[in-house]
Amino acid sequence: MNRMVTDSPRELRLELMERVETRLSGFLAAEREKWAAVDHRGPTPVDAVAALVDVGGKRLRPAFCISGFLASGGDQDDPTIVDCAAAVEFVHTGALIHDDVLDAADLRRGHPTVHNRHSLEHAAKGWRGEPRRYGEGVAILAGDLATVYAARCAAALPPQAARVWGELLTEVQIGQYLDMAVAAESVIDPELSRWIAICKSGRYSIHRPLLLGAALAGRADLEPAFEAYGEALGEAFQLRDDLIDAFGSTAAAGKPVGLDLVQHKMTLLLALAARQDQRVRDLVAKPEWDVTALRERLLEIGIATRLERRIDRLVAHARGAIASAQLEPGWRDELTEMAMTVAYRDR
């Protein structure tokens, strides 16, 4: 039974988020101590995971997991929600480490990526073998380790939540593969690009964490409302990512921008622009993209303005999805505010 509280929804969420931070740091500290006792090299992949966790980030996924739980009437003293939210953050950490390898990115959250940092270390110390392969090897193992940690944190999930958990993990992998395949094959299909964006990013960022929280609270009846909210907001989230990558700054984003165009990624932004404009279609049809010309054309056709209007509509749809949902007091307003923060961020 919930104990009587007077805290606002945001205060309750922040209180639980502090417990998640404690869980993450305590878990990683224990792992480091364990493997340091084996060999001084043992903690290296643990440290790679911890370094990315420690620099923060938006903590979007655990925040939505906790929000789904509390909005559904979950008991804030239930330790399972803390473990579940920590597990979601570990999944995200592993995905970022692997994503940086796939994208050949040098920076993440303003710091060198795992593969970059360890490639440089290998080269500086004159070790045997190829620095790039060593750095990528460390990153692959560290990303896998983060996913193992996620599984350990999620081990006690009840069946209804375990089902959502499995879907989340699967969607991330399939979405990531399709993202690569569409880029390699130069596929211009806005609906497919939209599905990939939602699958590899939107669902595991918002939709599935919300459903995990609701499942833990035993509120299967909220699944349709949270699905509609999460799908709309997940697309808005990815469109904002596309806009930041195409037109944002590295300083504000904390990571290199423009990589999607450099790597021929058929983002939702680019797929929509290509469908609307012949010049964009001609530019992306070439074996090598003229990134400068492509960005200039995207500006000329006003794709940013069009996508801002689309984001506005998606946010309105997300808000409408929870307008009549049977949520705990105050949570409709809190989820509305979270939607605004997600859709209109600059990083």
C-alpha cells in the first residue's frame, strides 16, 4: 500500500531517480572492486561503462520508466522499480557504446568515445596489433557488459514486465540493423525510416519504459494510452535528434553533429525531404554525398520549419493520448511537461 505523501509528481520522480543513481554507482563500484582483485586490467570494461554513466546524460529512459510506474499508482517504496529503471539506463549505455563504433564517432557527451579512447591508448603505448581493432574490441565488450548488467538488474521482473523488457531489447537490435541496411542500400522510404526511428530510438526511449512502469504497477489498462503517447513522442524525439544532427552544433549537443549525412544515413528528416524535393533525391542518389550541398538544399526547402510543425502535431497527439487516461493526480500535467522537454530540447 502506498504511504501517504504530499510530494508533487516531479518531486516523487526525482526522489526515485536519486535512488537509481545510487543503484547505478553502487553496482559499478562493486563490480570494479571485484575485478580489480583479479588483475589490474580486469576493471577496464567496467570503467568504460562507468565513465559513460558518470557523465550523466538526460536519463530520459529511467525517468519515463519511473513516471509510468508512479502515474499508474505504483508504490514508491517498491525496490523493483529502482532496479528496472537502472536496467533501462544500462541498456541505453550499452547501445550508445556500440552505436559510437557503428558511427565511427569520436565524442559522446563531450568526452572521447570508448573505442576512440582505447585506440589512442593502444597507439600511445605501442602495444601489438592494430589500435583501431583493439579500441573497437574494448567498446564491443563494454557495450555487451552493460547489457549483462541490465539483465542482472532486471532479473526480478514479474512476467508482465518481462514481456515488455524482451520487446524493448529486441527492437533496439533490429532497429539498429535496419538503420545500417537502409543507409547501405540508399533506400528512400519515409514510412520505413519512420518505423526505424521509432523502433531503434522512440520506443526504447519513451514507449517501452512507460509500459514497463505500468506493468510493474499492474496497470495493463493503461497500455493503449501510454502506447499512443509514447509512439507520438518517440517520433518527435527522433525528429529533434535529426534536426540537431543536421543543423545543430557540436558544443551544444556534446557529440559530433552532421554524422548522419556523412555516413549516408537515411534519417526520417532526409527521407521526408527526398520525397518532397527532386534536388535532394538527386544528391542522395550519388555514390558519395556532397554534404555541404545537401545541407544547403535542406535549408533552402525549409525542411526544419516543416519538421517543427510536425513535431508540434506529434506533441499535441501525445497530450491527447493521456487526456482521459486514469492516471494518479498530477501525472497528466507532469507527462505533458516531460513531452515538451523531450520534443523541444537542443541536445
